[in-house]
Amino acid sequence: MELAKYANETLSALLPDTAAYQLFQEQTTIAEGVCQVMKKDPTRNTPAYLLCYRTFLAANNLAYGQLFAADPEYISTKTENLQGDGGSNPGAQGFIRAGNLLYLTMGPGLHNLAGDNICNNGAQAFTVAASGTQEFATNPLVSEDAWFIHFCPPFFQLPRMESQRYELSNGNVPKETMYNLNMLNSTAQALLHKVTHLPWVLNTNFFSDQNPEKYGFYVASTLSAAFGLVNQAPATKSQSSRNADNYAWMAVSP
């Protein structure tokens, strides 16, 4: 959860009213003409403003640029989402919150109402409502509005983020691994992914036929690739904003 908090802090430092962006407008040579026009724009929603701000975001937060196309229009929303994920907003305790019943369970089997084992097909973990499982839907000891994050055996075969970052920082891995975020899959990334599915966190991808879930850093980053000069395509913006892996990779990207 500390990773989500850190990702939130790095984005908060780049909001439009920060000193960093004000300095960028004064000193930039990349889009100097655009930024000068923007300074005269009181509405903050013209193409000139958005292009200047997107340039700033892309230059100062590579993960946000890759995973959310340096989206200049909804950065505040993304920041608030990561706040909720990490529990840095007042009164929140990460994803464990008063009034929301959450169980963390593990084992080789948990079954949906159709009788299918959710741990089949190599699933690492699963976020599911108690009412959607055979084991707990009618269990008198479990509230019907409770939720579970169930950890399947493959989850415990994932490396820990701490060991991966240690290896990277000490040069103990080849460059092709160091520059391939897909190789940095970890228990931390998997947990953050599942946390975003909770309805009181982000409710990402849940029961969405229009925006099916996408996995992996490079696959997640393609959701933000199809944007115009200024405004990201609405469908793509919606997909990246609702995809669990986009937030999880944003939090764990070095």
C-alpha cells in the first residue's frame, strides 16, 4: 500500500497549480509557444492548455505517460483513485475500512456459484463477493455483503517486490530484465491489482463486457496508446481508467 501512496504523491506534485508546473511554463523550450498561449487561457480546457500540460506530465512521470497517456484532463481523478488505493485520504486504513467486510483467504480452491474453481487456469488471486461463492453464499457466519481476496497457489510463487528492487539496484540482473517491467511481476503488483477490484476502492473491470480486463505492463500500456494530438480517444481513456493493471503497474513502476 505504500507503493500506492508514493504513486499518489508523485502525481500530486505535478498538479496544475504546483510550483513545478509553473516553472515548466516559464522555462520550457519544447512547447514554449503553446505554453505562452496557455498562460492567457482562463478556461484551462483549450487544446493549447492541454497540450502544454500533457507535455509537462509526460516529461516528469514516465509511468503516467505510458499507462494513462499523460492524460491532462483527469489527473486529479487518477490521483484520488490512487489515494483510495493506498489509504492516504483522511480516515481510511488502506483497503481495510470500517464498515466494509473483507476476508483474505488462501488455498487451491474456491468455487463460483456455477461450481467452477476460480483458481483454475493459473489464477494468482481473485476478488469476489461472498454471495458469488459456493463456500460462503449461504454460510451463516459470513455476511452476504462481505468480500474476499482469495490467494491461489500461483500467487505464492511470485517474487517479492523488495527482492526484485534489490537485485535491480545492485546490478544483479541483465539489462533486458531491468528494462522489461513485465519481468517485475510480484506479490505487491498482484495484491494492488486485486485491491482495485473492491467496490469501495475503484471497482475496476467488474462484470464489464465492454471493457474486459487486460493483463501485463505492455498490454496495459496499449490501452493508453491510441490518443489524438491532445485528447485521448474516449473509449481508450475509459479502458485505461477502469483497468486494474494500469493502476497496479503505476504504483510499482520504478
